[in-house]
Amino acid sequence: MKKEAPTTTMVVKDICCDICNESVIPSARMQHSDDLNSFSEHAQLIASFGYGSKRDGDKFHYDLCEDCFDQLLVSIEGLRMGKT
């Protein structure tokens, strides 16, 4: 005999860019997926600081669309080259 019980499950319905707030998921993909938790075709900026740093224990996670990621790369390259 099977005994069943209802459950509540949280699923990822969308992932938005933390800079422009637009979805990073193509609309065709979003229409055909019930859970986007495994969607990984977008940029993620993840940083964590360890013991002894000024930010000891701080953790950061940002999801970025390709356009905002490209702009971020341009900014980083400008800083590396001494430009602001």
C-alpha cells in the first residue's frame, strides 16, 4: 500500500540580472521549463572573504545578464589599464 502526503516545493521560476533587473533566461526556455534551478547559461559573480580580511565572513552572489557582464568586463579592463 502506498501512503501519500502533500508536499510544498520551492522552484526557481526566473533569474533576474542584479544590475538591470531583466531576466537572464530566454523566453523560449522559460516557457518550457517548470523549474529553472539548474539554468546556468548566465554570468555569476561570487566572492567570499576569509579570516583576516576587512570583509571577514562576507559573501556575495550576483547573477548577471550577458550585456551587463560585458559592461562590467569593460570597467574592469579600464581599471587594470589605469583608466576610469
